[in-house]
Amino acid sequence: MPRTPLVSERIGQFFLGEDRLEYTEYGSGDRWVVLVHGQLMLRRMCQPLARVLAAEGMHVLTIDLLGHGRSDRPADPLVYSMTAFGEQVVALLDHVGAEEAVIGGTSLGANVSLEVAAIAPERVRGLLVEMPVLDNAVEVGLVVFGPAMLAARFLPFTVATARTLTRWVPRGLVPFWAGVGLDTCDQQPAAMAAVLHGIVFGRIAPPSKLRRAIDVPTMVVGHPADPIHPAADAAMLAEEVPGARFVQARSILEWRFRPERLDKEAVEFVEECWETRPDAGIRKA
């Protein structure tokens, strides 16, 4: 498999009120892309695609949202919501001086990207969303993340034990995605419970009316046989957003372990976003 060319990588931080958020910057230039991680995961999961895009001349940012990774992790559920996460992405753009960017992400990151398009459409050059979580995933999401929230709240030793055990494993000795999985286990019980509470009991995504008003180039990637991220949700979003491009992954693992095809799709899409200047990201009703 061909190696991705080396690109510059820099770690930065900024403050939103009293909260510190950390990010990584790949490449340079004024063709900005922001990639957002999945729920309870960290920005390192976006590193492979970030490097691919930066090698093609994009200026890529990956961010640890509040409560995730190396950013601050308050234990107050009131500070966590999809809208708040979207505001953090906008604040990152302000911090680096980017007027607009292609916004993308996986799972939680996909929904956060939609929130950015809803709250700051003028900042969105395009949307690159994988595995959005919409109407068809609500019940399964509650079944999966509800018990995790209760365990973190009422059985915190389970989360603390997983954190302690996984921290002993040297990340350099395991494959990349195994390391991402181990890092995901590095949770603080009170903060984990607060994050899940804020997400489970808040707005999962902008309502269909707002999604139908999105007016920027959009690429939606869906997976077959994925109950937490049903392909029906991805297909529905692609139908709702005018002119959206729907890309069917061969499996949930394709972009992780055989990324060449989807990387190529993503690079071509992002380049197209920057070749023409779209109108504002949300059409007025």
C-alpha cells in the first residue's frame, strides 16, 4: 500500500470560556477542513484521513470536543449538547482565522457537522459525514448508551477499572485502531456520565426541516449491517439534502482497514467543494 506523504502536524489549544479544548493542525493553506471524532472517542481517530487530505493540499483540523480526549472534561451534563459541540467547532474556526471550512465527521462527528451547518451556515463550505445518527438509530442508541451512562453514574468503578487496565498497554506496540480503542477506554466516570446524559437527553441532530434546507455540497457515507448507525439514516440524509452524494461503504470496517477507495472519494469531494464557491449553507425558508 502506498505511503501517505509526510505533512506538518501541530498541536494547539484554545479556550471557550473556562474550558480548554485541544486540536491538531495538519498541512497549511486556506482550503480548510475540520474532522470531528465519534462519541467518547478522540481526535486521533481522524488522523489517517487528515493526513491523506493534508497531503493533497488541504489545511486540516481535528478537535477533541469538550469531554473527550485531551480537552477538558467537566462533570456537568448541562454543558454537553450537539449544539454546544457545533459551537466548539465554530470557535475553533474563529481561533485559527478560518472563514469557512468543509466540516466532516463520523457518528457523533457527523451529527455535529450538521449542527454547524444549522447554527453557522456561512462557515460551511461542504459537509463530509459518515454514519449520521438520525431517526432510525434512536432506539438502539438508547439501548447501547443508556446502560453505559448508568454504569458511569452508579458503578463508576467499572469505568475507572477499564481506564486503569488499558493505560498499561503501550500504544506503540498495538495496531493503530487497537490503540484508538484503548484510548476510548480512558474515560473519567463523572465526565462520561455527563457527556452521555447531555447527548441522550438532548437534540440528537437538527430536525428534518433544517436538514432539507442545507445548501452546500454534501457527501454522506453509509454502512450496511450497522445497527447503531443504520444505512437507512445515511440514505435518508442523502435524500433530504438537495444534491447530496451518497457513498455506500462495503462494511463498517472498510474506511478503517482498507481506506483507499473511500479516501479517494473524500479527496475528490473536498477538492470539488473548494473549486466552486457555494451559496450560504442553509437555504432560507
